[in-house]
Amino acid sequence: MAKLRKAIAYRKLERPYTRKSKYDKKQYVRGVPHIKLVRFEHGDKKREYECHIMLLSKDSLQIRQEALESMRMTANRVFEKFVGKNQFFYRLRVYPFHILRENPLAAGAGADRMSTGMQKPFGKPIGVAAQVHTGKILADAFVGKANEDKAKLALSKSSKKLPGGWRVVSEAWKGKVI
């Protein structure tokens, strides 16, 4: 099974879907990999809540779909364990649109006959990532006043699965989820 490259290789923001060529059929990414995120929302959306807790980005970076899925599972596990299944609403607010590409180069005997080197270095799609800018809300949660600390704990634990720096911010909220 192929291993993922380190996330640092894809952390820097880059311009998506671009390739300039004098031939039209080489100016776009051919295939989009399947998105591994299972769900974007958890909990009860119809209840009324008193607290809105957000996870804000401190840096501009790209987050791969594997990290987003890991973050989502961690937050959901903490919410269900400490808050209760129907006492919260959790939402992931980014979608991984950006296609990550890799130009694999062969090494060893016969490598000169297998790869084209830097002749066509655009690369093949290997995954997708979400581009997040400074101050963007990555995820948010709505809970009652009694569970505010537990929601902050869930978002801070889930932020450990992500690259870069994150901030958990809380605000008063009255009513249903928008």
C-alpha cells in the first residue's frame, strides 16, 4: 500500500487547477480523487443553543482530507462521550476542493526509460485538500451553557490532528443553528 507523503510537502498555499500549455488537452487536471470525508454535520440541528464555539485558523495553509477526517472523528467522539448524542450540533465548514498532484520519479536501473523527468512535471492527482486562510472558521459547535467547557475541549483536542496553529473562540448564542 502506498504511503502518504508528509503534510509539510503540501502545506503551502498554491494556485489551484492551473497548468499553462499550448495544447488544450493538457491544461486541466484529468481526474479528481474520491473525497474521504464521511460527514460534515453531527448532532441535533433543530434544538436551541446558548453557546457557539469556533475553531479559527492562525495561519494560511492547506489541510489534506485525511487530517480533516481525523479531526472530525476526534471531535465527534469527545462530543458524544462528554456532552451527549443530542445535546450538541457540530459542523465542519470547509470542503477539500484543491487537487494535490505528485510527479513520481523512478529511481534505480532502467529509470531513464520509465519517467520523463521534468519534461511534463505537472503530476498526477494523489489527493485533495482544503485551503484555509488566516482567521477562517474551520469548524464550529453549538451547545448549551452547561457544556461550553466540554465543547472547547472537543475542538482543542481535534485541532491537535491538524497542521498549523488554531484558536478556540466562544461567543454567546441564542436560538437555533443558522
